[in-house]
Amino acid sequence: MTAETFLASLHLSTPELILAVGAMVLLMIGVFTGEKSSGLVTGLAVGLLAVSGAWLIWQTGDGQAYGGVFLSDPFARFMKVLTLAGSMATLIMSAGEARSAGIDRFEFPVLVVLATLGMLLMISANDLISVYLALELQSLALYVVAAMHRDNLRSTEAGLKYFVLGALSSGMLLYGMSLVYGFTGHTGFEAIASALSAEGRSLGLVFGLVFILAGVAFKISAVPFHMWTPDVYEGAPTPVTAFFAAAPKIAAMAMLIRLVITPFEPIVADWRQIVVFISIASMLLGAFAAIGQRNIKRLMAYSSIGHMGYALVGLASGSMAGVRGVLIYMLVYMVMTLGTFACILAMKRKDGNHVENVDDLAGLSQTNPLMATVLTVMMFSLAGIPPLAGFFAKYFVFMAAVEAQLYALAIIGVLASVVGAYYYLRVIKLMWFDEAKGEFARPSGVLRLVYGLSGLFVAAYVLIGGPIGTAAEVAARTFF
Amino acid sequence: MGLQALFFYLFSFVAVASAFMVISARNPVYSVLFLILTFFNAAGLFLLTGAEFLAMILLVVYIGAVAVLFLFVVMMLDIDFTELRAGVLDYAPVGALIGLVLAAELIIVVGGSTLSPEIAKSISMPIPAITERTNTAALGDVLYTHYVYFFQIAGLVLLVAMIGAIVLTLRHRQNIKRQDIPTQVARSPKTAVEVVKVKSGQGL
């Protein structure tokens, strides 16, 4: 690598450099100003993420960097902006709730920034080694964040459980990668693709593909690698759960899309059947297992498993329309999740106690009509009822599946979303038709801002869907 | 060739024998010491194949750090190892199964590279011959040039691990006596010692 190509590489990875250097500066600020600096560091971290996102939006010129292991293209930029927005929103939401959630330490925003850096690197990874390293950077920060409230037994249990299962999945991923490397002789995505189309696939390579997909399915919590999700969502402090549900899912999905479409493009039939299987299993489990849940964080965990299944429907079609559908789905999913978690964070009694049961929402329409309306819009949208955003997201992925002649997949998906509608509608029924058990304290300004904005987005998607669809199409065109 | 084969059999024999002793020794301290011997012989085997960097790293990291850490854990923590070992025979079938799977994998890998030797030639960045460039130098050639990006991310992963360890374990305890070196050094006899004149026969 000459000095010129190195400088060009640095230029292409400026958003990541901003986060990496910024995180270290924030760490120093935190260490030298002591425990009280949590609010200041959180504010600076939000600023850092915003600067990085702004650079991404106005950045011109794409290409490969560091000898082809890092890639900047419209797809990467779309997903990175989404990830940064998710991280920013969770940091903003956590600012007011950090003390009561037990995470009011300056390391929390620093770890969130480092995890976000890992996610950006995952999205841009164009080589098996960079995929693995970026994934580890992100996961390691997430394990720590899950156990952040260390005096709480459930938080430490969540962190430990996530760590052990995550290490197992990393092992599987790494084993799969070593098989792929062994059978193709390359780790770069384009090189693997050309080796595959030249020599055809071998049995060992398919083994490797299965192991890699198993490892990634763990990260997006798709069935049958979902076991950790409900426990971790329930045990982790609520702002952390909101973070887990939004940004890492976007990054892992982006990584999965690039991973199956670029290097394994020549063996599309092999990975398609795996994606179809995990998609169907996730949709069905998400629909049926959530019915019995009483804790709203567990409910959202099963809901997110189901939504990953719907997003995978688009990927299974393997077409441009499918990838575009997944991008729109992830965007809408993120906004819905953030809005819902802003409402969950606002479930605080007047004496300052947080409650987490679905039944605690009873009669919300009488005590806080605005929050009840927003949560109703979110639930309708999560269930996929027109004309809300969730309907359009599902529509695009199912249409792509039908165009790719995956009729069974599309039909099972629609049926699963009908079953899933039951538990979303149950929440709405509780809020509007049941007697109130107690009042919630008035939500803080930032929470009202987040759920207000996401409610507006979801409700007015018909009006703003056009430009979003165009942006997603530009991003999806990268691959085709 | 003869000398090399001799050393190969010496290292492998001692490695297998001491690996067996790791799981059969009664005293856990002996187990750890046998583990160190196993690592040492594995390092010797690496050296024979010309991977001298890996051999030295094995010595430095596994013996210098990991095994010594094990030794500390075994000696400092009050773990009843006889109790831990009580059900070892119950797990023997599972262990045998895993061993069988590993053996099958080894046969597949070795068989694969014997049957199709061209696979070994298609690797993206082959190691230069040992006569041209030593292993350590060859690694150094690529680590800070082609792999600088990976190297930096690995550094960030270690940074996160360090932050995590501190966040999850460090507790600032109140009312604890700490050594304050500047204050200690700045003390003079005037501030440190109080001279009391005691009249004889009266006490304080």
C-alpha cells in the first residue's frame, strides 16, 4: 500500500475514524472529570454520531479501501446512516433514564459509540476477516453494555448469557469462514465469488456457508438461534434493550445481505433454502411464542424475532426488489422499535418505579391519551395494518417474494402476520377498553420527542414513502 | 532428515504422554505443570515445521501468561478438584464422541489436502520459502502494510475488552486506606513526630 492509496483509504473511512478517535477522546474526558461526567459525555457522543452521519450524507466518491477489505458504496451509506440514527436516538432516550436504569456512568456512551463503530465496519466489510473483527468489536461492547447494571442480578445474568451464547456463535462463524477460506483459497468477497464461479461449489464450501449463516442468524436473533433474545431483552436495562433492538439488527442484516449476495452469488440456490427456512421459522415463532408473554420487553423480543423473519423474506427472493424491500423494512422496523421503546421507557409510576408488564398499560387512554395514541399507531403498524408504515414494509418484501415465485413463503408470511396481529391488538384493547390501574408520571421531554416523531413518521408514511423508496432503490442497485 | 525425525518423535511422544497426564494426574498443580510441558513440546513441533514465530508466541503467551494464570487459579482458589472430577467417567462417552468427531475432521482435512494438493496453492498470500525470508519477517512484511486495517480493529477490540473489564469489576470503595506517595515523601520530622516530654513517675 503506497502513501497515496493509504490516504485515499483514510478519506473513505472518515466516518469510522471520527467515531474511533472520538470514542478515545470521550474516554479521556470521562476518566479525568470523574463519575459525574455521564451527562456531558452522552451529549458529546450524540454529537459525534451526528457528525459522522452528516459526513456520510455529504460524502462524495465511493470505492474500496485498505486493499479491498473495506468498501464504501450507496448501500453501505444508507445502512450506516440508519445505524447511526438508531444509536443516536437510544443515547438521547437513555439520557433521562440512565440514573433509574443504573447505567449513569460515562462508559455507557463510550461503549455505545464503540459498538456503533463496530456496526459501521460490519456494514462496510468486504472480506471475511474484516467481517469477523468488526462483529467482535460490536458484540464485545454489547456484552458489556448488557451487564452494565452490575448490582442487578438480572442484568448480569443477561450479560453473561449473551456473552456465552455470542461466543459460541462467533466460534461457528469463524469455523465456517475457515472452511470457506480453505475451499476457495480467498477471504475477499469478490475473490470468493470468482473462485466459486470458476470451480463450482464443493461440499465443504456448503458446510462453511451453513456455519457462517448460523453465526449471522444468531446476531439477528433468527430462529433457531434466537434463544438468547427474550432473556437478554428482559434482563438488560430498558435503554440498553432499546439499543439492542434497533441498531445492531440493522448492521447485522446489512452484513448478511452483503455476505450472501456478493461472495455467494454463484450458489444462490444453496443459501436461498437456508434463508427461506430461518425466515419461516422466525415468522412462526415470533407469532406464536409472543401470545403468552406478559412482560412487554419479552413481547418486543418475540416481536423482533418475527420481524427479522419478515425482513428475510425479501432477502430470500435475492432480487433487487427484494433487497430494496429489506432496506425499507429495516428502516420502518427501526422507527417502530424506537417509538415503542420510548413508550416503554415512559412506563414509570409517579413514585419513580418502572413497570414492565403489559397489564400495566391498562386504561392508558384515560391517563395519557397522547402516549396511548402513539402506542396504538405503533402496534397497528407492527401488526402491518394499512395505511401505516408497517404495512408498506411488509407489502414490499412479500411482493418481492411473489415475483421470485416463492409463493409458499409469502403465504406463510401473511398467515404469520395475521396470528401476530392478535397480541398487538391485545395491547391496544388493554389501553382503550380496560380500567386504569394507576397513572404514569409525565414522560420526560426527550421521550415525548422520540415517540412523537416516530408516531408521525409511521402515520404519515404514505406521504413520505416516495423519497424513502427512491433512496432504498439507489442503495439496492449497488448489488445488481 | 534423521535428526529431524528423531526430534519429531521425541516432541510428539512427550506431548501426547504429558497431555494424558494432564487429565489423569491427581494433584491439580501437577496437571498444570504437565500442561506446560505439553505446550512446550507443541512449540518444539512448530519449530520443526519452520513456524518459529508461532513457536515463540506459544511459549510467551501460553506458558508465560495463560499457564501461569492457571497455576495461580489452582493454588489460590479454594476449589475441591476431587469433587469436580467425581463424575468424569459419566462424561466419558460424550468425550469419546467429540474425540471421534475431531478425528474424523482431521482425516477429512488431511485427506483433502493429500487428494487435491492444488488447493494449497490457491491461497491469497502464501508464506515465502523459509530459505528466502524467515517467518517472523514475513509476518512483519504484511502485518503493518496489507493487514494494517485488521491490526487496528484488533487494537480497538482489545480497548473495548479493557473498558469492559474495568466497568464490570472496578469498585471505588469508601473508607479504604490508600498509599499517598507525595504526602509520604513531603512529610518532615516536624509534622510526623510529636515530641512529648514525660515527667518521670507520672505517665501520660
